[in-house]
Amino acid sequence: MKGTKQFRRWLTLLLWIVILAAIIAAPFVLPVFRLNLLGRYLSLAIVALGVDLIWGYTGLLSLGQGIFFALGGYCAAMYLQLNSASELPNGIPEFFGLYGVKNLPFFWEPFNSPLFTTIAIWLLPGVVAAMLGFLVFRNRIKGVYFSILTQAALLVFFNFFNGQQKLINGTNGLKTDVTQLFGQMVGSPSMQRCFFWLTALLVILAWLFSRWIVRDRFGHVLVGIRDDEPRLRFTGYNPTLFKTIIFAIAGGLAGISGALYTVQSGIVSPQFMTVPFSIEMVIWVAVGGRGTLLGAIIGAVFINYAKSLVSEALPASWMFIQGGLFILVVTALPEGVLGWLQSEGPRNLLSRLGIARPISTYPSLEIDGKKEINL
Amino acid sequence: MELILECLFNGVAIGSVLLVAALGLAIVFGLMGVINLAHGELMMLGAYSTYVTQLIFKLPALKPFYNAYVIVALVVAFIVSAVVGILLERSVIRRLYGSPLETLLATWGVSLILQQFVRSVPLAYGAGLVLSLLVGFISPFLLPQKLLEGSRGRLVRAASWAFSALVGVLGAGGLGSLVSRLGRASARNVDVTAPSWMRGGIDLWGVTFPIPRLVIIVITFIAVLGITWFLNRSVWGMRIRAVTQNRSMSDCLGISTERVDVLTFGIGSGLAGVAGVAVSLLGSVGPNVGASYIVGCFMVVVLGGVGNLLGTVLASFSIGIMTDLIGAGRLLSIWPDMPTPLASAVDFFATTSMARVLVFALIVVFLQFRPAGLFPQKGRMVEA
Amino acid sequence: MSLSRRLFLGLTSVVLGASVTACSGGDQATGCADCDAEVTVGILHSLSGTMAISESTLVDTEKMAIDEINAAGGIEVGGKSYEIKYIVEDGASDWPTFAEKSKKLIDQDKVPVVFGGWTSASRKAMLPVYESKDAFLYYPIQYEAQECSNNIFYTGATPNQQSEPATEFMFKRSPAAGKPFFLVGSDYVFPRTSNTITKEQVKALGGTVVGEDYLPLGNTEVAPIISKIKKALPSGGVIINTLNGDQNVAFFKQIQDAGITPSKGYFVMSYSIAEEEISTIGPEFLAGHYGAWNYMMSINTRASKKFARDFKNKYGNDRVVADPQESAYNMVYLWKAAVEKAGTFEDNAVREALVGIKFEAPQGPVEVMPNHHLSQTVRIGEITSNGQFKIVESTDGPVLPQAWNQFEPSSKGYACDWTDSRKGEKYRL
């Protein structure tokens, strides 16, 4: 017994070493383009973790994570734009000239400071999420209503950012590739390599953080909210507070993710706040396995990678595949791939194929939950 | 006076488009608790059906009746969307009752597939496929029941599907040649031309009332009346209401809940088709036609409250009037000497983009006071 | 139960089958029989999403130009003849995707040139990629200018080759001459920038702009805009229209019903309505309104007719050609000429060779100018009921492009010249 425990510990350690080695080695092995893609998909894994926290664990399906994602991206891009604007004639980013703006809009000012920016990247989306969440949860709006409202909020933000040329460069968005950071161009290979490592590091930190949350008592309350909110309320908990906090955390994670994604893709634009993108985030988690943190990471990286491969080969077919994934994952694989592997999935499949024998257990009786027994 | 009349008319006109589009959604959501994100794509199918109907009416034999094609299109669109909707219900949604979030994701998947289907597959093939589905779906009802039973039944069913596939292929071929003969249309965005009597506007009291808008208002009015009558006065309507109130009790009393589900979803989808006809009269018919309305529809449903048609009606009209009031900057013309800070704020929102921002924001604020919409369901809170 | 399952399976397989047949369009048609080597170029347009309908016509035209070049013996470089192959990538109507796919084409496929883009936003997203990697993009759409990159070659019209002559025509010589202007557009870069220029120009001409409004992309509810127009222009006037794609359909259908028609003194000048769009919207809604382009299908020259005929022969008789396609067609040929002149595919040499190249385009002669734009002929057409333009005005010869606008105060007095290292992107005249 003790032996296996020790063995497992060694195994975990070994796994970590392999992962770390892979991360460090990746920039030297992969071609620039694929490395860049991998870096971006890893940054998407962070927003997926947030989605998993609110949807997989708390049961809140947000279709508006794009807001927070884009906000984080905008924060980073505003700092980078200002950082390299000092050499320009007016001392303000170039695009303002297109619309005849002479003075920097007031809300740009604080983004001159790198410290403020680093904090704003996760705090601003977090605060916005907390306010939005509080307004919604306070009224006990939940389920699909919550989803629809977050989607409406997404559209509000999209239209606002899209229409405000003079404040934030409208549809064009803000570019970061040719801006300077620490005296180097953000788009340069060496900077991109650093961003890749930073992203990988933050993914691990975000994963550890999320794991700490869900293993803590806080996490049990979240699962309680998901499974039976009224009962939780009657036990004396205030679900509103917990929901608001977890929604804010997910917003903050989305902000970090957006900032990392922006510096690696070279642009942040209102396109990050389109309806399909935010729903896509849900499907990453759903495919990977909701309620499993690793599943969210794997799902985000894997699906995006598949998307880029498929759209290179057969551009028009990605939409069919994606649509099919949505249907498949909710009808056939509700636990996602990882959940399926962890449960009796493989064994069931094998037994259906006649390779392994089915094990007889008691049928699951979930009378309390949403699933009712089938009589 | 003119100003108020025009504003009212515009609001009602915008609202009635929203209403006819949201009606099916509200029914399906209210009665079944299902959020159907593919509703917009069912509208799109309705719009394409209108286009195909219009093409067919350009045939020499039908030319004299061309002016009436819109009425035929309403029926065709209803049937097409209803059948596709029923297929959707039978194949996907049925498995997901009781888990609305999963339904939402699955229907989003369906909507992606339908959209890309319309983009990638030439119109004639698509129409042929829909035709064969229609025939295949309806033919078992037309055959005598005896044929469908026993071991022969399978064969008969297979034969009927083969027959419908053949009809579909023939239809596709026919339509393909029709398209190349009559229209400039490919599977790109196509154009539905209103018959001549539906063009132009009526000038009354200094205000122009565009006729297509009036037609849409009439269509909406009839749809709302029809559905209200159906739900409250007909036998099946009563069964639907019964199942909504207490599914297991209705089941015990001998109501086939499965049939009720199919019927409800079919009607909701059919109404989406009708909405498709309406929007095709106003704008273009293309793969994105549904997507541009869907979020507005959801706002209507959320604002109106679940399971109450009156709420849906009021919500659409108030959203319509607000959109026009804010977007066209009418407040400034109604109250010309408003104080400057207020005036500049009004001016800031007086673009179509910003009006949308403000209307959605107002809805969210409104929900702070009435979380369950204008007309919440009475009784104990139901945990969905 | 089993029926529905079978149905479901059947449906899925039909959908999949259809998708496979519809998507297997990656045909590399006519090759070059006597070519010694191959060169692969990149084509980057939206094949999915909202812009797919417009942009796929450009892919068709670019493929046609490449096939023509291959059939005529490919590209002659350094005594060898190269057959052109292409990789088509999908920008998915999403600006960041355009940037991503550009990186892929440059870094992974190592293409010497990319032909791509439609919307200004997609170009703006791609621009930093090409600049930071010093690669080259050919962009075929008329646009708002105020940009001049060393790494982009623009074959579409600049404002002084489209919107400025059009505004002047509307103000001075159209049936609505002297009447006030109203500006309508979709809510994105091109309409907003273009309208900023138009406002300055109308002011300089002595006219008035009485209002402007922008429709969010994807929204087709135009009723509030129509009431604004009726309020702002009670007795007719000029409407400058920069709406995008299907929003035009809603707009033109509904203004006609609201009584905003040429017969009542309202004239719409559109910058994004070409023959393709006319056939979609329906000429009956557009007859009497105006459009301005460099190429119109109704140009009565041999080159123009051949271009239209070849396109129809290749893709079907119901297809039309329009200005964006002509630009796309030209840019492939201009690239070929530049490569042959440079004698290499190497970026800098081709860029230098490009300036000064002349080409007999379907619209007439064009020439690449030092600011990486084309000199082009400007034509203003009235839309007729058979879906074509009746050319009412045409400049005598090609008009020189201005990358920096001369009406807009922030760019007035500036120009762009990449042949002179002291001048570059933006220098004072």
C-alpha cells in the first residue's frame, strides 16, 4: 500500500518534469508559426479554466466570457500602444490621428503605468464581472436566463467597442505586434518565446489556483449551488455571494487569458466579443470534460489546434464539425472526453464490442438531482 | 402629432418583426422550457422557402397567380420549418429535456450546421433535400396503416423513403434548371421581390406607411390571434397547456406527452418559418438572416416573461418603440429645448448602434425590478 | 424510436456527404505543361462566415488569372519557367484569423506573395504581420486610404479615385446638384473614415451634410435610419451609402417603400454596390441611383468583354464580374510582371521592380505608382433596370492615387513615396 503511494508520487513528479521540459524545449523544437499557435491556445486554456469553474462546478452557463477576455486584451494593448507612442509626433497612438483626436481620452491615462496595467488586466474584468454578476444573481436570475443575459451584455459591449472609433479605434482594434516592450518589438521571435513561457507558467498557476478553489470548502459550496441551490440556501448559505465571487474569478482569469492571447496574436479587436467566440469557449470545456480542470485545458488546446488544422485543409467544413461536436458532446458525451475516461466509459465501450464483460452494479438512482429515475 | 404617429407606427413596425420572430421562440420556451438557438436558422429556412416559392410562381403556368405567392409562401414556409423543427426535436432535443443548458448548446450546434449547409450546398440541392425529407416524413401518414405493420412494414417504409429521395432528386434537378432559366440566383444571397401590390407606401396624415410593414403587422396580428385561439380553445391546445402545467399527471390521464412535445415544437418552428417570410420582405435572404434577429428575440422573451403571450406582445412593441425613439433621436424633436447635458447624451445614443446598446442596458436595468419579466408566472417558483 | 434514430443517422450522413462534395473544391485546374519548376503563392480570403459570399468571388478570379498565366507558359524567371500553384486559406470573416493565417502562409508555407483581404479591418489586422515579417500582401479592394505600407500593394481605388469624384459629381452635376447630403454606412472602419473625408469635401465644395448614421454589422433593421433621412432631407437630396453586403438589400427595399426614390428627388450614391450586388438586391430597387467604380461590366472594350466572357465560361453563365474582381485579376498579373522584371521572387527586388509597371487591364491602362497604389480610370454610372451601370461620366485617363487624403486636415499636404528612401510612408509635399 505504501509502495504504490510512493510510486504514484514519483510518477507525478516525473510527469511534472516531462511537462516542464516540454515547455522549456518547445520554442527550440517547434517552427515559429506553430509555437505561436500553441502559445495562443495555451492562453485560451486559462479562459477555459474560468468557464469550467463557473459552468462545470457552479452550473452557471455564461455566454459572455468574451467581454472579460477582450477587456484584458484591451488593457494590455493600451499599455503597449502608449509605451511606444512617445516617439510619435503627438505623443499619442497613431490611430487617433485618423479620427482627428488630439488629446488622449482620460481613461487611457492610467495605462501609462506598467504596474497599473498588470493589475488592471485581471482586476478590471473581475470587477466588471462582479458587478454584472451581482446585478443578475441578486435577483435569483439563473439557468438559461443568465445565459441569455450574459449574451445580451456581450452584444452591448461589442456594439460599444465597435462603434467608438475615437475612443478605442472601433472595429480595427488595437495592434501590438509592432509596439515596444522592454525596448524590444512585441512581435519579434525572442519576445514571442518569452510570452510562450509566460503563458505556460500562468496556465500552470491558474490550474493550481483553480484546483485549490475547487478542493477547498468554497468549491464544495459551488458544487452545492450547481446541484441544489434552494437546499443550500435553506442551510444558511448565501449563494449570491458565492456566485458573484466565482464569476468575478472567472472574469479575472478571462482577462489574463485575453491579455496573453492579444500579445501573441498581435491584435485585440471587438471580434473577441462576438457571440460565436464566447460559445466556443463553452464547447472547449464541454469536450474536454466539464468539472475536470485538466479537461478544460486539454479541450481548449486540442479543439483550437484541430480547428486550425481542419480550416487549412477543408475551410468550409469546420462549421459542420464544430456543430457536430456541440450535438455529440451533449447527447453522447455529457461528461466530456476526460470525464468519459474517468467513468466507466471505456469499459462500457469494450463490453459493447464484446471484448470485456460488463460489470453488474446497481443502477444509479439519482432521485434528488435533476436527473430523475427512468421508470 | 405627426411625430408621435410616425414614432408609434415605426415602433409597432419594428416591434411586429420582433414579435413574429420571437413568437415561436416564446411558445417553445414557455411551454417546454427549451431554448432553441437554431430558431434563427429555422427563420432562414422560411425565408429561403419564400424565395423558392417565388421562383416556382414565375413559371408560365402559375404566372397569373404571381401576386398571391406570398400567401402560398406563408404555408410552405410554415410546413418546411415545422418539419425541420420536428426532425430536430425527434433527433436531438428529445434526449435533452430537463437540461435546458445542454439544449441550448446542442441547438447552437444545429444552427452552425444549418448556416454552413446553406452556404456550401447549392440552393437546388438543399431544396431537393428538404423536399425529400418532407415527402418521406409525410408519406407514412398517407399510406394505409396496415401496410406499415409487421415484417412488411420495414420494406414499405424503406420504399417510401426511396421514393421520397427520388422526388427530392427530381425536385433538385427541376429547380436547378428553373434557377438557371429564370433567375440570376446562385446559392448566394438571394432576393425576394415583393409582388407589385406590396411595394411602395400609403401616405396618410403626412406620414408614409410602407406597405410591406403593414403586411407584416397583419401577418403578426393573425399569427398571434391564431396561436391564442389554438392554445385556449382547441383540444390540442388544452392538452399542451395541461402538459405544461403537470407533465406526469397529464401522462396519467392519457395524454400522449410525446405527441404534445412534437406538436408544440412543430408549431414553434413553423412560426419561425412564418417570421422568415416576413423578414424576407424587408431584407435579403442569406445564411445570416436568422443570426441577426435571434438575440433581439431572446430579449423579447426575457423582457416579456415566460409562458405569457401578452407579455411577449408588449415586450416586442416596447422594444420596438424604444429603438425608434432612441435610435432616430426623436426625443430631441419632441422636446427641442432640452437642457444641453441631457441633449448631448441623447445625441450620443441617437445612432442605431448606440440605441441597441442603450435598449439592452435598459432591459437589464428593468430586470432588476421585475426579475421574471413583465408578466411573471404565478405560483410557486419552479426549479428548472 | 428506431425510426427517428435512423432518420438522424440518414440526415447526418447526407449533411456530411454534401459538405464533402461542396468542400472538395481545392482543384488545381489547368497546369503548365512545359514549366520547369513551381512557385506557390498564398490566397487568403474568407471562405466561411459573413464575408464568404463576397470574398469567394475574388478567390475565383484569382484562380482564373493564375490558370491563365499557367496556360500561357507560367512565369519566366532567370531563364526558367515556373508554374504557379496556390494555397487557399480561410480568413473566416474574422480579423484575427486573417492575421493568424498570414503568419502561417509566410512562416510555414514560405510563399513569396499573398493575395488577400476584403474588409479594411482584415487589412488592418494583417498589416503588422507583413511589416514585422517584411513580407508582401496584395490587397484588391477600394478602401479609405490614410495608410501607405511598404509591405502592401493596393490595387483598389483610393478615395480620390472613387468617392471624391463621386461626391463632386453628386454635388455639381447630378439631378440632385446643390442639395444637402446624408451619409449612411455600416459601423466599421471604411464607412466611418470614408464619410469623414466626404464631410470635409462637401464642406470645401460649399454644401451641407445634414446627418449621418451607422448600422451595426449584422443588423438589418433600418427603420430608424429611414426616419432620420426623411426628417433631415424633407425635399430630396443626396444619400451617400457605404453599407455593407446584405444590409444594402434591407436599405434599398425599405427606402423605396418609404418614398425615398429618384422620382421624389432622392439619389443614392453607393460605394460598395457593384454588378454582383445589383443582381442580389434586384435592379428594380436600384434603378436611377448611382455607383462609382474603376471597372464596370458595361465598359465597351475588347479587354473588358473578354474578361467578363472568360469568367462566365469558367464559372457559369449567371456569374457577373465587378470592380473588386477586376482588381484581384489585375494584381495577379502585376505580380507576375514585377517578378519577371526583377528576375527573382525575392521580396525586395520584386517590390522595387513593381513600381512603374504598366498593364492593360480590363478597365484600361493602369500603372503602379511609387506609393504602391494604382493609377486608374474613374467612372460614374447610373444603375439601369437591367442590372448594369450606364456610364454617365468617366475621367479622360487614369487618375493618380493619393494615399493620404487632401481634404482631411490631419493628412492634408502629405504624400507617400517608397522609391525614395528619404520620403517613405508619409512626407510633406
